[in-house]
Amino acid sequence: MTDLPRLRLKTSEERRLREGHVWIFSNEVDIAATPLKAINPGDQVVVEDSKGKALGLAIVNPNALICARLYNRDVAHPLSTSLFVHRLQIALSLREQWFDEPYYRLVYGDSDGLPGVVIDRFADIFVVQISNAGMERMKSELVDAIVKVFKPSGVLFKNDGKMRVVEGLDSYVEVAYGEVPDRVPLRENGVAFEALVREGQKTGWFYDHRDARARLKGLVEGKRVLDVFSYLGGWGVQAAVFGAAEVHCVDGSEKALDQLMRNAALNGVESRVQTLQGDAFDALTALKQEGERFDVVIIDPPAFITRRKDHKAGLQAYRRINELAMRLLNRDGLLISASCSMHLGRNELVDVIRASSRHIDRQAQIVHHSHQGADHPIHPAIPETEYLKAVFARVLPI
């Protein structure tokens, strides 16, 4: 281990790490003792306090504000196939405790001790996303570990995320092991789906709202449901399976909607599912003008706030989409308003619902809060790992 570069912190800057955090900011580094410019993106380093005592191992990007991410507090074990095997086994033990079937997020970055790595499992198919240079260097060892632990039929690198640009990494999608079909089957809450793992969004599926979608059972039977930003039908198809009389799904992607109807057919509910392709804001405006009304409206948009500086504009977008959704609700209708923006707090989303309901002379009742599932564990020192929220609100006339 002595041959690894050192990264020394300024006096007292180790406090956050000792309390459990794993991020190191560039302004915390003693650049006189250990110049960041001397370290290459993706290098592994030994992190030291100001007195030279080792605190752990980290991967570095000297060009980023978060210039290092701790992955091990034991300096005797740098990144290797054996360490990946160990971390995968720990991650697996959690998922097997919570899920009866092998369909889940297997690795959730820092929360599972593998910063910059996301792995979604579809039975014996594994879709991997890497977002930093350190893990990119070790991708062969990571695949070897997946093969050793799971003996998969296929491993796909879906390395086309925006964070790779920050790390100076190329964007690509390629099979790393075995064979991976374009459509991969999965089951969620007892409902059958196919995910578009090569060309779809992120890893092809969004497991994070599984718990919220399970809540639809008992709430949608015999109801008319609108699912906005529907993607492959995670919400809408489950609503149909759980007994909705009609489900109307809105998405901007024609390909996603085609797959949504395939997913509806897999469950024998295609006769109760309709699709509308187009911009969500325009579609909701048009539905209102046409006099359409629904008993349940679900809005699960992409992150409107991706950076802190986008907060004001993003908040306005959430306000607008929630108000449009409420205008389409029948008397005492149910709004399910979701957000995956980590920069939008849960209380802010509740306030968006409050303000939107009052603007159209209605009153909202918050009846349920839903969170990300157990396969997206929250790191208690990193609030950013808790990003997902879904608010169930009954919207009443005054």
C-alpha cells in the first residue's frame, strides 16, 4: 500500500469523514503537502489527516469539487476483484432479505460502498453504470466479480450517463459478458414487464418507485387513471392489473409507449390501456380543453432540478405540472405526485401541492408519503442518497 499516492487533509478537515461521510471536497485538501495536480483522475489514494494518519482509501478526480470519494476505511484492501466480490455479497444479502425475486437495484453507489457504480439486476442479466474514472479503470475486475458471485447469462455496460462527462469519460453501451437481449423480462409487485436495457432510460427500468406503485392496489379498482411521464408503464400497467377500468398513459417517447403496450399485453390488460404520445404539459392542457376527467392522476416526471442553480425554474415546473394534473381530477380525486430531484425537498413538494390546490380553489389532503425502496439504501451521512419521494394527496373542492 505504500506505493499509492497520499492525499492529505487540512487541519480538522477529517471530522466529517470520522463521522461517517465519504466525500472529500477540494478545499479540504492540503495542496501544499499533496498537490491535487499531481494526481490523475481515477487514481486510488490513501487519505490522511493533517498529521499523516491514514483514514482510508479513495478514488480521485482532482478536477471536481468532490475531488475524492472514500470507498474503504481499511487501507490494506484497495479496489480489486476480491473487494468487489465482498461488496457484492454484502449488497446481495440486503436485497435477499427484502425481495423474493431477483429483480432490484443490486448496487446503489456510495450507499453500498462502491462510489460511482450502479447495478440493476434482472434475474440473470446485470446492467452496470459507471460514473467515475476510478471505477472505469476497474471495470474488468468488477465484471469478474459479478461473474464469480452470480454466474450471470449477461452483463451490459450502460455507460452513457451525464456524470461521465465531468470525469472525462467516453459514452458507450456494450455487452461486457455473455449475451444481453434488447428486451429483458422482470417482475414487479407480481406484474410482468420487459425493460429496454440497451436503448431505454438509465438502466432501462426504475425500481425505485416499487413501493409506491404497490400502493395502487386497492386505490384504483374501477377507476379512470391518468399516468403522465409513463415510460414503460411501471405505474400505468400496474394500475390496470390492479383493477383500473381505464388507464391513459402519456409519454414523449413513441418507442417507450410501444413497449408499454407490449407490457400491458403481457398481463392481458391491453384493452384497458390507451397511450398518448407528446409533451406532458401540452397533453394535459389538451385533455383539460377536451373536458376529460380522471379519478386518479399520477405524475412521475424526470428531475426538473438537476443542479442547485436550476432550483427556481424547476420548482415552477413542478408547480405547473401539479396544477395541470389537479385540474383533470374528478371531485375528491387522488393525485400521486412524484419527484426524483434530490434538490427538491419532500417539504417543498408538499408545499407545491398545497400552493397548486389553493391556486385552483381546492384543498389538498396528504394521505400518504412513499420513499425509495430498500434496494436504494440511504447513506445516513449523505442526504443526497435520499432523493425519491411520492406524495399521495386527495384533492377536494372547497
